[in-house]
Amino acid sequence: MNSSNINDPIPLRQPAEGLEGLPDAHGYYGQFGGAYIPEMLHRNVEELRTKYLEIIYEDSFQNEFQQLLQDYVGRPTPLFLAERLSKKYGAIIFLKREDLCHTGAHKINNTIGQLLLAQKLGKKRIIAETGAGQHGVATAAVCALKGMDCIVYMGEKDIERQAPNVARMKMLGATVIPVTSGSKTLKDATNEAIRDWINHPDDTHYIIGSVVGPHPYPDMVARFQSVISDEIQEQLFEKTGNKLPNYVMACVGGGSNAAGAFYHFLNEPSVKLIAVEAAGHGVNSGMSAATTQLGKPGILHGSKSLLMQTEDGQVMEPHSISAGLDYPGIGPLHAHLFESGRVIFMSATDNKALNAAFELSKLEGIIPALESAHALHALKMINFKKSDVVVICLSGRGDKDLDTYMKNL
């Protein structure tokens, strides 16, 4: 690798042949995935499935995508050596600073890619769902950039606890529609976005914010987010002379930041991949979102995956202090990686995530998003060697969570 080009935009790299993170021709990762959709959406999803790979690797698409990632998003994001955190946990700990992306999280990588794809497909209207608000803000920003109509569905509970992001979306010209059904969180916002898409199949593209939904969304979002692991490899080589760390850690709700951080390491068995879910008040408390520990195979939002559900198949209400992890399922790629054992899944309670956030703030002067704080807690659960190189995907910044942090100071 040529470290002199580290600040150049990185082309969207085709995945390695035989990558464990690729679905089969029907959109399945092992037993998980597929496209379970209403007939009204078949044409839209089939159009995406047959065209997305050809479009996103076209030179014209790549050129604009790379230019926007560099000049609009601010990529590559830094790989920061956290010296005080490293000293405390006895390892060499790097933070992949996705919190420094424009709009404050990794979400913008995917929204730029999907918006450019929607334009290539002739769509005029964009809809999205959001929990923590970061995906909603990222969608609103790129719609403003390209002059597209933008409608964002957001649970009423999340609107209350993520007020700064709601204000940002509105300032960027998006229409934010409160969702009052169910638990009034991310799951319910996704339901309403899908209903909208069913009612407007011709002119509308649905920008799903995570590696969930019907095929090809999980694969498409993972490819757009794979820029994270691509940059990690380049930056680690520049800093250490080795592109492979010992550990890569990320929080997981639906799992897009984790998919991006893990992507180019999936075929590297020496790299341990750690995903951290939200345990809420405790895995077995009845107020949790630890899907891999509580879930069973089921169908939600267009794909088969692991899903928190009752004995008769009803979706259970999740809980997390972090709005972005407050989801009863997990992306089918992650369900497969859990089942295969390639990724180790852990969990962090609300209180442990809060403690990890305060610790990072005081040790390194970085206030993380509550979602990212779950990943930071994993440092307490692993016995490292001093030579271990650890990369944590800091998926978002903590501005949006200051109200929650202030209540717990």
C-alpha cells in the first residue's frame, strides 16, 4: 500500500472473491436474508436487485461518490491512537472517527450512495426511517444537496429524546412525520416508511439506513459502508506497517457501522470481530435489545433474520437508552456471522454504556454517541495483550445525546 496517498478518496472496492459477507443469488447469507415483500413493491425491489451492482461500480457513479465522500463528508476519517485509553486497558487502541463525518455519523456514507443510485433510476422523491436521527439527518442533508423531496418517519418517543436531530432535519428541508403506533420507536418508523413506499412505488426511493430490509438492501448498504474497513486497512498500514489489527469492535443494532468496519476483514481469520448489542436494563430484564441472545429466526421488514419475538411470533418491544440500537432484530448478514461464529457478539446495559461514554470523554476528550459507547464497553470484557492492536468504530458523536448524558452526570 502506498501511504503517500492516504488522503486520496478510496474507490468503492469490489469484495474479495468468496467473501463470507456476500449473499447468494437470492439474497441469503446462509439461512438469513431474502426478500419478503408485498406484491406492490416487487417491481421496485426487483429493479434495485437487477441494477444496483452495475450502477454503483460504473466510473461515473464512482467518480461522483468518491468526490462527495472526500469534499462533502470529509473522508478519510482519522484513525486516532487513544493513548490514555490504551494505557488503561493494556492494548494499542485506535478509534475510527466516523463521528467526524459531516452530519456526525457513518450514516452519510450510505445516504450519498443510495441517493446517487436513486437519481440513476429516475426517482424524484426520497423517504427514510430514523431512530437516533443520524440517518434522518444524513438523508435530509443529501436530499438538500441534490434538490430532492425528503420525508423522514420517526417514532414519537425518538422525536422527544433526539430533539436536536429533528431540528436539523427540518432545517435541511425534510418533512419529519411522527409515528405514534407500537413502541413509537425505530421498528414502527420502519413500518410506516414501508407503507409509504407501497403507496408511492413509481417515483419514490426508500433509503434504508442499516443492513436490514429485503435484498438487495443489506448487501448494498454494507458495500457503501465498506469504505470504513478499507480506510482502516490503509491507515493501519501507514501507522503500524500491518493492515490487520487483532480486534475490530463496533456496536450493532441493525448493524451498518459494524458491517462497514468488519467488511474487508471477514476473510481474515486472525482478526477477531466483536459486535456489541444493547442489553438495556439487562438481557433477561424484559427491557433489552440483545437480539442474538434473545431472538429466534423470523421475518421482519422484508427479510428473514434473528428477531425478538413471543412464542406465537409476535414482535417483542425492544429497549435501549440509545435510540439507534432500540430495534428488535438484526441485519441478516450479522445473524449469519453470529450463527457461523465469525463474529463474537457481546452486550452492554444502559448503565455500562453510559459509564463507557463518560470514561472516553474524560480520558480522550471525545464525547461519543450512546450507540458507540456500547462498543467501548467491550474493552472491559476482554483480556488484551500489550501488543494487541484494537480498532473501535466510533460510529457517531454525542451531541444528540447530551440531554440523556446531562440527566446522568
